[in-house]
Amino acid sequence: MPAQLSDTLTTPAAALRREGFLGQAQRFSRDPLGMLGLILVTLIILAAIFADILAPYGPAAIDVKARLAAPTFEHPLGTDQLGRDVLSRVLYGGRIALEVALVCISVSLGLGLVLGMLAGYGPRWLDNALILIFDAVRSFPVIMFALAVVTLVGPSLETIELIIIVTSIPGYARIVRTQTLSLKNNEFILAERSLGAGIWRVLSVHIMPNVIGPLLILASMDVPVVVTIEAGLSFLGLGVRPPTPSWGSILNDGYAFIRNTPWLVIAGGVPLILTTLGFTFLGEALRDIFDPKLRKG
Amino acid sequence: MAELLTVQDLVVRFRTMGLFKALVRGVRDPFIDAVLGVSFAMKSGETFGLVGESGSGKTTLGRAINGLVTAQAGSIRFDGQEVLDLGEKALKPIRRDVAMMFQDPVASLSPRLTVRSLLTEPFRIHGLHDRDLNGEARRLLGLVGLNESFFGRYPHELSGGQARRVGVARALSLSPKLIIADEPTAGLDVSVQGEVLNLMARLQRELGLTYLVITHNLPVIRHISDRIAIMYLGRFVETGPTGTVFRRPYHPYTKALIAAVPEPDPDRRREIIKLTGEVPSLAKRPKGCEFHTRCPFAQVKCRTETPQPQQMADGHWVRCHFPLAAPTADAA
């Protein structure tokens, strides 16, 4: 898969592509931060997938006798104010965080890709209209927008996902639009049009493969952003509803009981930090290898 | 033989600024005429050459015939059918019959497709799924002297000459009647240029193709065309059979162009017309004869009156008030 990430528009990337997949893997393995990111991301994803096997208890199982307990052999990360095992909740919370990230990023990436290509390739008025909408959406402060929507619709996982999707489409769409604009008048597009290719064929067969690379790198760097928004809203009580575990609500519990135990804050905060670091390192390493020109603005 | 392509008084205009900007600046006509009142006809099986400097509108003219740019006025009849006002959908069958070759051999191939996919793409576009696509691709590669070992290659893995051959093969894929070749030799070294031209000539003989060749390369055009037209600022200044135009140019511009081609024989004496100055901007098209700003023989009449085309010999037209009279020294 990563072999397809490179970008034809940049000559260094074209040169790199000739090294083939092995050469790129070798370059990647020489980047210590990138390797660290890859390891962290793999561990986090594995932990989320196998949460029900790894977790010693159910995420909502209550052990009334041991409330706010410090770590023991029975509860490796202690328990919360209701006596629920924190390790289990952290593992299941990771599931929620990654699920939100996966759903939101794939949906907004897909929509952003289509809208961006339409804006770049379509008629001028469509471009202007779409750009106006993108910029209007981008100009909302995300958290304020989220608070307003949650107040109107009520907090739920779907609401969070909707908010994140709506606010991240413009970022992807803008990147795709710029790339499409620069490809639009290339001779190979003219050549396909002169053969009679319609707009959908040109977009899906000839433009998409050339814009998708940088987009996937950007998406991997956006995972921590989405995870943090989910955790942030859940921390504020506007996200995932209890008793569903989320890193944000674990943090919030920890905040409320910080005088009794520090373990809740640590258990909710460390996975957030590791996820952010892991995906950022991975994304930056991928970017440096495949697309040195792309810098997130 | 019936005319395959007839172009009448074709005008292609490009907008230079938006409506609002033009209104604010008080520009009444925010357009430039890239092609202005061009007429010609092509017979089936002939090669028509279009010559001119950069910006003379020759590429635009070629693209207008295929519908890649929209013409504002005039008429383009292909095989008896008017193409000018057709929408994208109605153009599709026409585009099967009019294939194009583009200037840059490598950049005109979609970079993420293999040679095999590039060659089968035309069949997919036109929904011809019942054909044996691999067989067709093999046949096309064979036509241009390449073989199946190229199937898996990407455009960046091809040399300029190979990419040009793939471009020719793609242009041939739907058995077109007319091929518009925009600078078929650009970016190739001279030996490869020769190969490509010979290949094109052979395919014309074997498949009965009609070519519209667009180039600024006079030796190339002299080598392959039956008739040529010289373009200057979107107009034809001279049209005629290739041999006659080269031997006996009537327009000073044509003569200057021919004189500017390097001559391998140092002893040969030539009458040279030196052109001074630059090609005027299309936005500030000179009044009268467009060429008067650079013409060494310009007179008062040239500044005010636009010359009309006049026939000097059979099929040899020139658009000049004072066509060159004296036979030229390098008449061969």
C-alpha cells in the first residue's frame, strides 16, 4: 500500500518511486521516530481490536468493595469511583476513539475527495460556490460549533462523528482541489478528453490516483486530532454517554477525584498522549519519505 | 474525393478577465481572438500542415476541431456533419473518428496507468467491452513497432521516442479517419524525429489516414505535408501546396520564416528578410494587416485596411496587399 502513496507531481517522489517498495521500507526503518510511531500505532490498534480478550473485566462491571483503588494485581490500573476496572475501560475506550477516527476520517476523506475534485475540475461557478462553503465551515471554531450542535441535537457518538466529519471535509477538499487544478490542464487529461472520456471517467481513473497519495498521509496525521476532539467533547460530558467508556470521560472522572487518586488522570491521559505521538510520528515519517513538499499549513 | 473536414470562418475567443473586472476597468471587449476567421478544407488521405510561431493559434485551432476548446463563430464540418454546436455527448462519436497527438510525448500519457491500460482506455471509454482488449493492445503496439514487453511499463519508464510511439498507437486505437498531430516531433532528438515521421508516413500509406500536422518546425512540415498553411496571430496568411509555398512564397512573413531555417550549404546565396521586433500581443491586435508592425515592405494601406485572401496560383492563397513579386534567389 505505501508504495502507492508517492506523488507524481514532485520529482523527488518520482525518483523515489523507482527505488521500489523495498527501498522505501528501508528508508522508513532508518527513521527512528517513524519506527517508534509505527510501533505505537500498531500496539494501539491491536489493543483496541482485541480489547475484549485483553481486558480482565467488562467495561461496566462494578467491584463495589474496591472503589478508587490504587493499582493492584487484580486491577492493574486501579478502579474508578464506581469500582470499575480502569484498564478494561481504557482498552474499550481505545475502541471508541479509533472507531470514531476511522469512521470520521474515511467518510470526510471520501466526501472531501469527491467535492475537491468537482471544485477543481468542474465549472468556475461550482468552484466558487464550493470554496465559499468550505471557507465558511472552516471559519467556525470547532469546539464552539460542536457545543452549539450538541446543545441542539443532544450528545451522542453519532453527533460527535457528524461534527468531526463536517468540520474536516473542507481541509481535505481544499488540498484535492489545488492538486486537481494543477492537473486539469495537463496534456494527459486533454488527451483522455479528446478520446471522449467523460468527467467521471477523467476524475476516477486519471485524477484520483494522482491526488490520493498526499491525502492519505494527511489523513494519518489527522487521526490524533479526531481522537482529541472526541476525548475533549466526552470530557465536557457532550460526547459519548455513560456508561460507555471513553478516554475523555475517564479523564473527567479523574479530574473530579484528583484529591483521592491520581491514577484515573494518568490512565486517561497517557493513551491520548501515546496515540497523538504515534500517529504524528508515523504521518511525518510517511510525508518525509513520499512527499517532501507537503507541509501541513 | 469528398472533403473530410471543412472549416469556415472559424473564430475562437478567450476571455481575458471576468465580467465584473471588465466592467470596472471599462474594457468593452474582454476577449482575445486566438483564431480569427480561418477557413480551409482537407481531403481524405492528405496531410495538411499548420505552421506558425508560438501563440499564433495553431494549437487552439487543432483543439477546436476536436471540441476541446469551444469556437465562438464559424463552422466545422467533419464528414458532412456540423460539429461546432454539439454537446459533449454528441461529440463522443466524432471523437472516435478524430484522434489527437499532443506535444509532450510523456506528459500526454496518464502517469498512473500502464502502457496496456493506456492502450485499452479508448475502448473502455467508448464501451467496446466485447473486444479482446489484450489482443487489441498487442496489435496496436505491433503497428508502431513495439512489443508486448511494454505492457507493464509506466509512462515515466519510457524514453521520449517510445512514449511517442505509444501515443501514436493510442491515437490509432479506434481506427480514426483524421489524426490531429500537435508537434509530433517536439522534444525528440533528430534521429528519433525521423523515425516517428517515417512511422507516421508508413501508417498513412497502410491505413489511409488523414493528418493535420501542427508544428513550428519547417523542415518537418516540408517533409510530410501535401499542403500547408502559415498562421500569424490567429489568421492564415498563406495557404498552398507545400512545394509551391516553399519555392515561391508570396507573403513576406512566409518568406522570412523559410529564410530563417538554417541552411546546411554555406555557399548557397540566399535572400534574407530580417524580421524585427516581437509578435504583437493578441490583446493589442494591430489594425489593418496584422503583420504590418514587422513587415519590411509595409505601406500606408497596410496600417488601415485588412487584406483579403487572394488566389495567386491554383490553390495558392495569400493574404497580403503587396504580394512579393520577384522570384526568390533560393528558388530551386
